[in-house]
Amino acid sequence: MILVTGGAGFIGGNFVLDWLAGSNEPVINLDKLTYAGNLDTLKSVQGDARHHFIQGDIGDRTLVDALLSQHRPRAVINFAAESHVDRSIHGPGEFIQTNVLGIFNLLESVRGYWSNLSATEQAAFRFLHVSTDEVYGTLRASDPAFAETNRYEPNSPYSASKAASDHLVRAWHHTYGLPVLTTNCSNNYGPYHFPEKLIPLIILNALAGKTLPIYGDGQQIRDWLFVKDHCSAIRRVLEAGCCGETYNVGGWNEKTNLEVVQTICALLDELRPRQDGRAYAAQISFVADRPGHDRRYAIDAGKLQRELGWKPAETFESGIRKTVQWYLDNHDWIANVTSGAYRDWINTQYGA
Ligand code: NAD
Ligand code: DAU
């Protein structure tokens, strides 16, 4: 079996659902259920004997040691993290706690478990760490896309904490021989995305008749990858990646934020037109920029394609259409995540 951490979040949740749809290998799912963790995402595998959910912290050595010795997984896939850049600007403490100290404790638990396996089990074991392209910093318009050899230049408390986690993972391989793999992925989007992030926030605000906040001039560029493509890349790296290597994962879809928002507005105009006949784009509003806002991310995912034969299945056009449709079709999931604590965050970030 495999142990997944953060499997009630956006990407981890999609990963668990896709894994169980394609394999009978059981999953132990360890998640703290912070504001970003959501058991509704896992509703379809509730009661499935192949899925064991445990609420807990990756930094809880006693709990993680016990889970490892009880279930004896062949791999640990770490999604658990604090993941939202704006929250890291308001309060970096939790990011250091989970993304740095939590990873340190998780690595120590895994090292203890791994060092007591038989030689054959040790050789087959993998610790896969899911990370981000943001560790590489920001690009100018004319710069080539981030390659695995780019130096780390993180600019936000979030990306600095993820860079620290990547360094710890690397060191545990170099010093202790732990068989690790690291993936650095660009911006994901798709079903079950918590609506603090740009794409789901824009879809839900548009439908609610609220303003569509674009930071600064909206000309910042992100590379967008449909979440199920990220999941397939992780499965491929787990299966065939070389220990100690890092793999960039991306969608070859560079878009400005304004383009992304305009695309969502056009899809909603088609799929759920406003009752007053006006275009959703009329709700766009340029607001104060994010402090330290990275201008451009772009991923060169050539290594993953050349060495492991992976490439994304979705274009941005096909993936964003599926995503908008998913949010139109899933009222219950949305109603649950947009209650209470979510409203407090929206008031903190955008004002009432
Ligand atoms: P998310 O915020 O939606 O989910 C994170 C999950 O981790 C939540 O379920 C939360 O409850 C859990 N968690 C947080 N702290 C924990 C702890 N101490 N112990 C156990 N569980 C804990 O994040 P996401 O968007 O799904 O991102 C998953 C991973 O992928 C993160 O490591 C993130 O850095 C990375 N990543 C995200 C993106 C993206 O676009 N969302 C892109 C590249 C990489
Ligand atoms: O690049 C990978 C990263 O992508 C992941 O590591 C992070 O976990 C994930 O949150 C995401 O980070 P971003 O900061 O790029 O994503 P976000 O959706 O928050 O913002 C995308 C872009 O849109 C960014 O340039 C900021 C802008 N934005 C965001 C929000 C929430 C707006 O203009 N308005 C908004 O209201």
C-alpha cells in the first residue's frame, strides 16, 4: 500500500480518487484537515476498504511512526502543506510549521521506518515530495522556462518554506540514502479546488454577481496544468523516476491572469448567461497588487517527457471548460466550503 499525506486537499484528494479508480492498491490517507482539507472531496471513496483516512499532522512523530510500522507502505507521497501565497503573506508561521518543521519530522519518521526494512524493501521504497515551480522565483518575459537546473530564488514566505522542504528532502537522500523523488509543478486547476485560489474564486464570484478581483495590472503569467495531469505525472515519477532526481511538471500553457479571467467569463457567458444579458467580464475589477508578486512562471517539462514519456492530456481550453462545468454541477461541495471560515478569509483579503 501507499501512504499519502494531505490527501483531503485539492491535489492530494484528486490523486487519491484517481489512484483508487485505476488500482486496487490501498491508500493510507493522513491529513490534518486544516481549512483546506475537505472530506467531502473523498465522499465517493467513503466506506471503500482500500481507503483508510486518518486525521493527523505530518509533524506528529508518534502518530506517523505508528502508521508506518502498522501499515508498512511501499511509498510515501507528500502533498501536505500550507499552499496559499496570500495567506503566507498575512501569516507565515503556519507555513514554517508544516512546510519546514512538519517535513523534517516526516522525513525523520520515514528514515526510521526505511532503515529497518529488508534490503529488497529498502531498494523498492520511495518518498515522493510534491513541490512547486515557485521555488525558482520569477522570470522576465524573455527568459527561458524553469529547468530543473535553475537556482532556487523563492520570493514569498510560501515559496521559501517549500524551497526549505525541497532542500531537506534532497539532504535526506544525499546524507542518509533515503530514496526520494521531488516534483516541481506549475499552477494546477480543476475539480475540488478551494475557492481562495484564482480560478475557483473567479468562477464562484462571477456566479454570485460579485467583483472579479485582479491583482495589479493582470499581466502576471502562470503556466496552468489540469490537476488530473499532475496526478498522472506523479504516478509516472513514482513508477519510473530516478532516486534523488527532481522533475519539473507543467502544462505548456502560459497565460496572463487577465486572459484566464476573460476565458472563464466567456465560458460562463456561454454556459450560464447572466440574467441581465450583460457579459461576466463587466464584473472585473483591478485591485491592489500582491506584495512581492512574481511576474512570470513557466515550466520546461522536457525532462519528464524525454526520460519518462509523460506529457499532459488536457489543453488549457479543454481543461478550463471541464473545470467551469464541474463548478456549475457541484453545488453541495461548493456550499460546504464557502461557509464560515472561508467568508472570514475573503473579508480579510478583499475587505467586506
Ligand atoms: P491544499 O492547500 O488544497 O491542500 C493541502 C492539504 O494538506 C489539506 O488537505 C490540509 O488539510 C493538509 N495539511 C496541511 N497541513 C498539514 C499537516 N501539518 N499535516 C497533515 N496534513 C496537512 O494544497 P494543494 O493545492 O492540494 O497542494 C498540494 C501540494 O502540492 C502542496 O505541497 C503544494 O505546495 C503543491 N503544489 C500545489 C500547486 C497548486 O497549484 N495548487 C502547484 C504545485 C505544487
Ligand atoms: O505555481 C504553483 C503555485 O500555484 C502553487 O505552488 C501554489 O500552492 C498555488 O496556490 C499557486 O500559486 P499562485 O499564487 O500562482 O496561485 P493563485 O491562484 O493564488 O494566484 C494565481 C495568480 O492570480 C497570481 O498571479 C495571483 C493572481 N490573483 C490571485 C487571486 C487569488 C489575482 O489576480 N486575484 C486573486 O484574487
